[in-house]
Amino acid sequence: MRALTVRPGAKDSLEVRDVPDPAPAAGELLVEGLAVGVCGTDKEIARGEYGWAPPHREWLVLGHESLGRVRQAPPASGFSAGDLVVGVVRRPDPEPCGACARGEFDMCRNGRYTERGIKEIDGYGAQTWCVEADYAVKLEPHLDRAGVLMEPTTVVAKAWEQVERVGARSWFEPQRVLVTGAGPIGLLAALLGTQRGLDVHVLDRVTEGPKPALVRDLGATYHAKDIEQVLSAVCPDVVIEATGANEPVLASLTGTAPYGVVCLTGVSPVGRRMTVDAGAINREIVLQNDAVVGSVNANLRHYRQAADALAAADLSWLARVITRRVPLERATEAFTPRPDDVKVVVEL
């Protein structure tokens, strides 16, 4: 079969190659790969900046944003041939920390977890793949090819869960949310915000292309002004920061309403320095009882939350988030950005 592979640590090593067909072990599903999404992490791995191959091998099958259809399932697994499924990304350490031992492997404390398509386990970027039934999640059939948005939706499902858990330290009835960034994570965070009945605002730099309309069609408000202006006008109770860029990250820390919660989901590059008034930031957070939380990855609970969110979403809107589909044999094209890209997908 054909698969999208890379040699982690080696720049420009991305290629589509023949790899052995998988054979399901006991308790595993055999899945026909339909598509994988391409995100910033995949691009970092392709540039040789990140990623780990499986032990005793130089190459890794890429792809953690999965979508597939079950070909074969073990008896009593809860799955049947034809089911639309995704595979969970992370696996806990065989000698787990306390969080991993309780199914909260997204919060691993010792760092010895593994991840499909990222860290020491082949990913889902292959025409056929296997996954343990316990690490597979079924999607509603009507989602069809839009189901490839599942993994990024798990990221924002966890982010919203974290916001609500932090807010629950006292009375918490947020009304306004600002999402910074209208990429896939930002748009899906906005989707989940509107599903919660909140007044959702989204900030991005572009004024043309698909992003403004995607935001407006959620019933949310799109902004392309300076972050300080938008924060002042909106005065959000919650900020979901999805850019990782210095200016919106720092501005968000002091830009919420009192008792605000900022959830950082964007990963910032190192080396970009700014001069900041640390005392003013500290004073604002302390005197307003604000909270800042980082959030990454997802566990099975978040996958189920994401499946419910996608099932309740408008299918035509989800389909528009996927702005480009590339066939597997031309998969390297998916790693070169185009101006109107939102989510790019490799069709398997």
C-alpha cells in the first residue's frame, strides 16, 4: 500500500512510498484510510524540526488527523464494517503517570507518552491502517468526508472544557468570547462557542477569502482590527487564543472582563522577543481574579465531545472549512500554503 512518510529530523524528506500492508492484532480494527488533515505539527515534522520515528526505524508514517472506514472489526468491539471512524492520537506510557493511569493521557506528567504520526508510532496517513478498538471513535455517517475535522475539534473541545472547569471555581456565566485566529482551530473553537449560545467574536488579519464568511455564517462577528481595539470593544469573558503570535497572546492576558479566562491553544515559536510590562500584567491578572490556562492534545472524553459537536454542526459549513483536497500521490503539495487555505486535507 501507499503511505505518506517522513524521516524525522531530516529536512525535505517527505515522500509517498510503498509500505507493508498492516495486519490487525487482537482487539484492533482494520481501517480503510479515507483522508488525513495537515496541520502545523505535520509541517514542523516535514521541515525536520520535530517528530520521532518508531524504535529501530528511520522513517515515520505521517498523519494524526485521521478519517477512515472500518473494513474488519473484532467481535463485541462495538464497531462494524462500514463504520466511519477516527483514531485517537496519544497513547499513555506503559508505566503511566497518575494522569495517564486515569485516562487523562493528554495531561501526561512524565512525557513518555507516544503519539500516532508524531512520536514513535506510525500515523494514519496510509491507505490502510489499524487501531485498537479502545482508541477508535465512531462518527455519525452523515459527516462523511467532513469527519476529518474530528481531531482539531477534540483540541477545542478540551479547551472549552478547561475554560469551564477553571470558571467553575466561582459563579461563571460567560456571555462574550473572543477567538484569536480564524484557522481551523479558531473556527472550530468559534463553532463550539456558538453551540454554547455565546456571543462569539473572531479576530484574524485577513479581510478577504473564506474566513470572514465562515465566521459570519456561524452567527459570530468577524474582526480584522488591532487586537487592543477589539479587546476594548468586546471585553470578552473568555479568550480562546489560537494563533501563538506574541501580540495577541500578551494582549489577551490583560484584555478580558474581570474574572476572565484565557485559554492558550496556539504554540508560539521561540526567539521572537517583545518588551513587556510584567508588573502591569501581574497586577491585572491578580486584581481581576483572571486565569490563564494552556491546553493541548485530547483524551477519549474530548473525542466523544467533539463527535457530538460535529454531529450537531451544519454539514455544509464544515465542508467549507476544508478549502483544499490533495490526492495522496501529490501529498507534498498540501505542505505548501496558498493564500486562501483554511484546512488542507490529503485524500487517501
